[in-house]
Amino acid sequence: MNFQQLRSIREAARRNYNLTEVANALFTSQPGVSRQIRELEDELGVVIFERNGKRLTGLTDPGKGILKIIDRLLVEAENLQQASLEYTGQNSGTLTIAATHTQARYALPKVVQSFRAAFPEVRIALQQSSPEHIAEWVLSGKADIGIATEGLSQFPDLVSFPCYRWSHLIVVPDNHPLLGRTNIRLEDLAEFPLITYDVGFTGRGHLDDAFARAGVRPDIVLTAMDSDVIKQYVSLGLGVGIVASMAFDHGRDKGLRAVEASHLFAANTTRLAVRRGAYLRTYAQEFILQFAPELRRSDIEVALAGAEAA
């Protein structure tokens, strides 16, 4: 039994039994992955995967139990590497943070600046993607920390913490007709083409829920992951924008006006996630506490122990 065999089993389950994707993830060949899986099954005397010919189609009942053990073994192996660095007194390393564009662009800069002052020997690798990919990176160990507004709390193998709450704003060009109205309603917004976030990004779910509950059909003509892209198209007169409140700067966003929308859409909570049971270096824990100062260190310790977050 070796770690490559264990990784092949884990990745096959994670990647919907597509051995081509498994081979790419493990930097090996598809025949090599198949051989690693067969050899472990032979050694254990247990069939881990259901098959249709040579194609893997699912996990057997014994395979489901074995996969849980493999997950624990691989997490602990990765934890052992991190712990060795911690206990040898090395304050250097790389902290990999996966975040959405909005978090990376607007919420993280001051925290990163403060963190770098406290830990000058630690490099930060900042990855940007969708909440789904962020969760995948944290689960696979490619990222230490994930930050997003949507999606992270849906994965049982992640522990996610609430960090801060925020609302949406309506963004329009100067002299837009909406600026002359008071107590803007969803029906007022529906009179204009709208520009906002892609589904699954930056609180978009709360926008859709609000319109659906009111029985109003918005005309969403353009979506994007990036708040700056949304504001750019609003400035071109293509529609009314709905963006995160932290994404608007009255001094920087010339030619645009922001209108309060907290009465229209539910508040959003940005969450920070770590892999359940992972070993986090001291500097990773300090980053978490700087980003979410209302968290307690004991909250993080509970997560590291593999228990449910408070």
C-alpha cells in the first residue's frame, strides 16, 4: 500500500470516476491510475469501485467505507508535513487563499497588508474563481483557506465561519431616472435592463429570491463575476447595476451614483472555510483571525479537530 494508490482512489471518487481527469490531477497516465486502483483492491481483497467493463461507475458499499478511511489517512499525512514545519520553528511558507473576485479585490487588501507586516517571510498565493471551485481547492488541499459569500456552507467536509455581513447597492449613471425616485421598489428596477452577478456569485441568490417572492420578472441583460466589469457596462448606459456595497467607491467610481438597496434584498454573509480536520500553521490561523476578528481561536481549534463549528 502506498500514498499514490490512496490518492488515485480519492481522486477517482472526487472526479466522478473519470480516470482521464484523475490522471491529469495526479500528473500521471490513465493506465497508471487504473493499475494503482487494481493493485490496492488486490492487496485489500475488496472491490472498491463498481464497473461497467473497464469504466468505473461508482463506489461499492465496502468502497464507501474504505474511502472515508483513505480521506483521513491523506489528510493526516498532509497535516504531518505542516506540523513538522511548525515544530521546527519555521515562520516562512506559502499561504494559499482562494476567493471570489469581489473578496479578493475589495475585502482582502487591507488584511493582506496587515498580515504581511506581521509575517514578512510568508508568501501569499491568491487564487480567484467561483465558490464551487474555491470549495474544491480547499477540499483537495490546493488552498488553505476559501472565502466567498455563496456555496461554502454546503460542503460537509468544510468548516465555514461567518465573517461579515453586507448588502447590495443599485448603481446607475449620473442623471439616471431612478435617481429622482424615493423608496425604490423591485417593480421600479424591473422597468430597466439590469446588470449583476452570475448565478452563484456574490449574493446573487438573494437577488433572485427577492424578485421571485414579489412576483416580478427582472430583465437581466448581462451578468459577470467581476464587480468592476458590471460597473463598466453600467457606465456605458447598458443597464442598471446591482453590486456588492463594498464594491462601490464614491471617490473612485466617477460618473456613477449608488442607491441604497438594503430594503429590497436580504443581507449577505461572507464566509471563510477550511477543510475539516486540517492542520493549519500558526500564521494561517492568524490570517483567519485578522479577516474575521469576531471569531475566537477556539472556533478554529474546533474546526481543526474535525468537529462541527460553533
